[in-house]
Amino acid sequence: MKPTTRIDTVSWLSADGSIHFSPSPEALRPGGKLRIIDQRALPAHLEYLRIDTLEEACDAIQTLAVRGAPAIGCAAALALAAVTGKSGTANQEALLKEVMKNARVLMESRPTAVNLAWALNRCTARIVTGNGGGTEQIKESLLREALSILEEDIALCARIGEYGRTLLHDGMGILTHCNAGALAAGGDGTALAPIYAAHAGGMKLKVFSDETRPLLQGARLTAWELKQGGVDVSVICDNMAARLMREGRIQAVIVGADRIAANGDTANKIGTYSVAIAARYHRIPFYVATPYSTFDMSLSSGEQIPIEQRAPGEVTSFAGVKTAPDGVSVCNPAFDVTPHSLIRAFITDRGIIRPPFEKNLVVFQSIQR
Ligand code: MRU
């Protein structure tokens, strides 16, 4: 199933130019490339990038041409398959070493979203060797797994949408932060999936999208894709949310996640924590929508989540225009951690998970997909 919003953020372009989202025999033919929407150009232009080298893939991830936790996982997995597919290494052992090295390089391209390492580890763990298949077998098995991850992500988003819509009702005002929609995933997204599902069922919702400084994912991307989908959306500056809550215009907050520790502490785009505090003060439910791949059960709390620090220039200028004086000191963490105590529930592909999270997340992990 393709995303209902038809935003093909990450796709596989086979040698004959056809577009694929699953491991069909046509998609698995040699000579394909990763294709992504170049999110740096939005909302002004809808442009696509074709990626078939490691350098192009790392650059696209680091410069946020592709971004959002599930999307970078899908893109990195397909990039690894694309790069491996082009490799001229004839020896099986040597190719395996090359794949592991390239996977490590991709994994290091951004530190916070766990989906990146999760997807790459899943691909390298499922490489098939033996039976005389040689290097072609390695290439095909990597591509098959990467396309399965993309196909699965589309289904996970749809399930998050179905579970999440049960929490919504007609006339509701919903605040979201950053972009956790179709541009951030293989499918319809995480935080926006319940909104799309409810909208498709005829529910009338009013979405407020925080602009999300410094890179404006909320204003540029969330507003763009919700408008594409015909959802009623207003962009607000990040410092306006508390006022709207006080005015009674927001009945729920839904955000995505980049990494969730075993106790439920959640890393997401910088500013999410402040929104959660404001929501608690106004007694508004704060939901985190996420697939199972964003949980990192190896971390006991959010203290252990690595937080990406980005370049000062992202804060001191925008689109080439200076917004702060030359040489001023800057602090630019890309993410913050919302303590689990502020989270009403996780909206996941396996249902709604409520507190106590330490216990219920363990049960959640054991539920079969
Ligand atoms: O820096 P970004 O744009 O990659 O940050 C993205 C977010 O913080 C999203 O909210 C998160 O990845 C969830 S996407 C479904």
C-alpha cells in the first residue's frame, strides 16, 4: 500500500525508471538508485535527488535533504544497497567488509535518531551468502531487506494512523512540532498519520504547526504536506503555543520521536520539551506517535540519548539572510528530551501504550508484529 498522501519521500528507482516501494522482482533487478524528495527545496519547489554514492547519501542525511527518523532509516538502508549494487568488488569476503564499512559511515551521519542504526543493522544482519550465489547474492539480499524496511514503514505508519485516530474527535485543535508526517517517513508519517486517517474518515480537525526554529520544518514541511492533503492547518511561531492552549484552541499535542529510552523518555526536535511542559500546565494530553523501530531499549533513560549539535550558522542566518550579529556565540542542539512523566501515551503501530511505561514498553516490545 502506498501512502494516502502520495508523497514519495523515499523510493527506489529501478534501471528502467520505474518507482518502487517494496521488494518486487522488478525492483530487485540490478542498476537501481535511491530517489528522495529534496526537502531543502520545500516549500518553494518539489525536487527529487537521485543517490547512488556513499558521499551523496551522507550529504543528503547531514544537510537534511532527507530527514525525520523513519525516513533516514529507509534512505540509509536503500543507499547502502545502491552503493553495494554498484561495487565492482568480485570477492565475497571483500564485499562484506566493504558493506560493513559503508554501513558504519552511514550510521555516523546523524547521531540521535535510532532508526538509522536500526535499519542499517537490520540490513547487514540479513545479508545472505553461500549456495554459490557470490557477490550478486549479497547485493540482492541487501536490496531486498532495504525495500522490505520501506514497505514495512508504510504499513507501520498506516497502523499508527488507525490507532491514533481513536484518540481524536470532530472539531479538535491539534498542535504538532517539527515534521513527523509523510516527509519524515516511508508512509504517512507518525504524528500526522492519525490526522490523515481521521481526515480521510471525514473528521474535521484544526492543526496548528509550530514553525520549529531554526530550520522551520513545521512551517516549510508540515504546513506544506498538510495543505497538499487538504487538512486545515495554521502555522504559528514557536513562542505562540502556550497562548493558544490558554485560549482553549488546542485539545491535544501529537509529536514524533527520534529515540525513546526504555523508561519512555523521548528525544524529538528541539522545542518539544517546552511544548510538553506547556501542555501539562494546561492539562492538555501530550502524545508521542512512533513505530517500534524508534525505541532504544538498551538505554535506561533519556540522559543516555546522544543529542546532535548542529552548526551555529543555522541559528545566525536563514536562507542566506543574517539573523544575528557576526561572531556571536551560539548554542544549537537539534533535539531535546521530554521526560516520560509529561507523556500521556505513545501511539504506536501495535496500539496505544499508557503509563507505567517502564513496564508497558517491555510488554509492547514482546507483541508480535
Ligand atoms: O532534524 P530533523 O528534521 O530530522 O528532526 C525530525 C524530528 O525531530 C521528527 O519529529 C522525528 O524525526 C520524528 S519523524 C516521524
